[in-house]
Amino acid sequence: MHVTVLYFAALRERLGIGREECALPADVVTVAALKDWMAARGNPWAQAFVEMPRVRVAVDQAMARPDTPLREGAEVAFFPPVTGG
């Protein structure tokens, strides 16, 4: 399965990229599995996801949960929680 992954805010800064196309292993079929797979790729992904464990995720522009399934061609966005004042 192929997905487009977008990184926003501090994640984009830490990774040095805002977007990438990923060919996922067959067992990566949920948001949680994608996040684990990305962290297992090594640095800078491992460090970014460890330092920001509460990363929010959207799939095809809808907020997603860890068990949200992925589909071929999905757009997955990772971003830190938003704080306001």
C-alpha cells in the first residue's frame, strides 16, 4: 500500500521534510501501525515520535484514532497537539 504522509509544525522542523510518499509493509494497515513503523525507521523519525508521543493524526483530512484503517492512496497528516490561550 502507498500513502502520502504530511508533517506539520514541530514535526516538520525535526524531520526536515513536510511530505513523503511511503510504500508500506503489508502489516501496516492502521494509524497505530504506521506510527510504529515510522518510529522503527530510525532517526530522525524515532526521535521525533518519541519526543512527541502525543502526536495527532488525520487521515484524508479527518481526525483519526490509532485503530483507524489506512487505504491505498490515503493522505496521512501528523501534527503536534494545538495549544491555545
